[in-house]
Amino acid sequence: IDIKYRYRFADTVRFVSEGADMLKVSKRTLLLVAGIVWLIAGGNIAWLGIRSFAQMDQGIWWLLIIGAAVVFTLFHVKVFSKMVGKHAVRIAGYEADRVGVWNFFDVPGYAMMVIMMTGGISLRAFGLVPVWFIAFFYTGLGIALALSGASFLIRFARRGNRPAPCPLVPGAASRG
């Protein structure tokens, strides 16, 4: 192999390695990243639901609000608060002081995100569910997801990755 090629290859490897190091953050910062990602995702989903409310007759809004509250409570208590705790414990358990910024989720977490995004986009794009379903379900789901993002942010702000009590649903602190 030509000597020039070996040096170029070594420089490329070094550049990629340094780039990967640039994408590493502290475990505490990983909580911030997770909080921002979950908060933005939840906000976007809730906004889709709220926009669907505008397409509905105001006479049934109270039913949709009740449905959104039920969806919120179920997802917040049974799914997202547990996931926040699980991911926060996993993040705290990393041995390295600095980890890749993408490590706020594990492989099953990313798989779940892909499945939920694909399912949600498909439901809307192909008209598989009525607008009233999108209104209450997305609103409740999005608010629950955004609140989970806020739980990550609280853990970040508390500087100890300590669970935060939930102000909306007593006894539903982000477990872990």
C-alpha cells in the first residue's frame, strides 16, 4: 500500500474518532437531551390533537376533553413515567463519564419510537381513524409525552437524577 494512502487513512480514522468524541456528552446533559426531545415530540403530537379539536363541533368538545384526560392519565401513569424512570436509571448506570448523545434511548426505545411514529403517520395519512379520535387521543398522548420530557428536565435541573413527583397525577413520579 502506498505510504501516502496509509497516512490519509490514518488521518481519516483520527478525524472520525475525534468527531465521535465531539458527540459525547455528560450523563447529566443526556438527561437534558432526553427532556428536550421528549418535550418537543410531545408538544408536536399534542398540537396535532389540538388542531383536530378545531375541526370538531364545539358541542362535543367536552367528550373529547374527557377522552384526552383518560388517554393522558393512562399513558402518563402506565407507560411514560415508567419509561422515564427506566431510561434515567440506565443513563445514570453508564460507566463512562461521557456517552454518545444518541444514548438517551436504548435500542428498544428507538424501535418503539419508530413504531409509534410510523403508526401515527399512517393513521393520519391514510385516514384510518376519524378526526375526533385524533383530537382526543393525540392531545392526551402528546401532553403525557411532554410531561415526561419535563420530568427529564427536572431530573437534569435537580443535579442528582432524582425522581420528580408529578404535580398532575399524585403518586405517579417518574419511577426509577
